[in-house]
Amino acid sequence: MRCVFEARRGVMLAIALLVSPCLALAQAYPAKTIRIIVPFPPGGTTDLIARIIQPKLTEQLGQQLLIDNRSGAGGSIGAAEAARAAPDGYTLLMVFDTHAVNHHLYKSAPDPFKTLDHVSLMVTSPSALVAVTSYPPNNMPEIVAHARANPEKVTYSTSGSGSSNHLAALLFERYAGIRLTHIAYKGGGPMIQALLSQEVNITFLSAPLIMPHIKSGKVKAIAVGGKKRMAQLPDIPTFGETYPGFEQISWFGILGPAGLPREVLARVHSSMVRTLQTPDVSAKLVEQGFEVVAGTPEEFLRHVRGESDKLGKLIRDNNIKVE
């Protein structure tokens, strides 16, 4: 009988030794500074969201958060660095909607479904179609009429081939049956500067990013890409009011390297949800033109897969190559 007892105690001890590291990790996390890679330069929309949530997420997790801007290749360079990091929750990644298409465009981009764990779709915002003040058309039908009368003469700026603004313009061409002229710039900053300098006629941009320039009168809003009109621009129609089914939404989410322990993923997710739902954080995001989602990991993964399938086909159909 004693032999049986000793054997059982040995088994229990072995199980405890196997389980204890996981329990210790769950109880200890986080025990040091957490790095959030933002794969775009400071001052962009993704960076703006990261800095809005930083103080409250620091409070929720009980550790300092370091925002690390690692830009390049549409966000692929920062994403690749995050994918290579240890899956311990101390390196996280905040992404923009390019996350769903970069692997169709860049050799350096990691496979988003094999190398990264999706934690939460954080916020969304509609894209806005804007025009320079010197461009005569003032609404989408007028732009379409002008483009049809002047094939490939209407110009639009983007931050590069395969960027979200490029794909939005290609969708516009498809819905309206027109051909525009694409002028690619090296990044979002030069693209916006080209717009403000009236080097191009129109462009598609995340509404929060271009809103200050709309309010200042430097550009004019033509339409927005959400299902409904924006509270900040109640007189500006949606894309769908002219072309039913035409929507263009920017989205932002948080991820980690593939293989995050379940307890760590759950802690990061719950902390992010509480942060986003905090009244002052939520108010700041809404004021900027974002809609808080705070989705589950499963919802986020489904969303990215859907976007990858839809926009991957658009990229292939248009034979888009990165420059």
C-alpha cells in the first residue's frame, strides 16, 4: 500500500512541476516593462491611438508601456520584429488595416496567421474621400462625371502601392466604372503634403487623420466610408449613398507573437478591453473620429481573414506590385 502511495505522490509531484511554470507565469505577468511596437512613424493614426491608451493600459497592467516606433514596408518591418520576439507577452504589436494585406505584397511581411496571435480588434474609423479646394467637383457624382469626361486625368495620392488609400481608390474605380491616375508617395507624410500643396485632385484617408485639415478648410470632404454619416461631418454623405455596398473602414488592433500562453493573452485582452471602455479613453477616441470595438481574439482573427481574402483578390486582379 505504501508503494502505491509513494507512486501516486511521485506522479502528483511530476504534474505539479509541469504545471507550476505556467501558473507562475500567469501569476507573475507582467513583471517588467511591456514594449508595444507601432510599425509606423510617430504622429500617424496608429501612433495616436497607442498614446491615447498608454496611460490607462499602464494602469490596468501595472507595468510601464514603452511605445517603440519601427516603421517601414507598410508596417511589415515592425510586424516581423514582433513575430520574432519571445511569446511571453512583453512584446506586443499594434496594427493598422495594412496588416491584412502586407503578406500579399511584401516578402518581408510575416504570415499574420502563423506568426502572430490576434488579441483584440480595438477601434475602427471610416475613411474619407477628400478633394483639394481648387478641384471643381464638390461631391462624388460630380467627381465621377469629371473622371468619365477626362479618363485618367483625375489624380489621387497614396502612401504607396498596395496601401489602404490605394486599395480604396481601386474600389472606387470598380464601383464607379472610371479610371483615375495613381501617384504614389513615400509614406503618409509626403502623401498628405502633396494633397495640401494641391499636387493631386483627391485622396482617401482615415477620417481622424484628415479631419483637422477638413475643419481648417485646407481640403473639402466629399464622402465617408462608414455605414452611416459621421457625427463630426453630418452633412457629408457616405460612399454607400451613391454606391450601395461601397464601404471603406480603417481598423486598428493589438497582437502578440504566436504562442502566447493562454493566461497572458487573456490578461492582455481583458486589460485592453477595460482600457478602451474607460470613459475618458473612450471619449478621446470618439472625439478623434474612432468607434470603440474591443473585440475578442476570435472576432479579430475572423475579421483579418475576411479582409485578407477580399483585398488579396483586389491586389491580384490589379496586379499590384510594391515599388
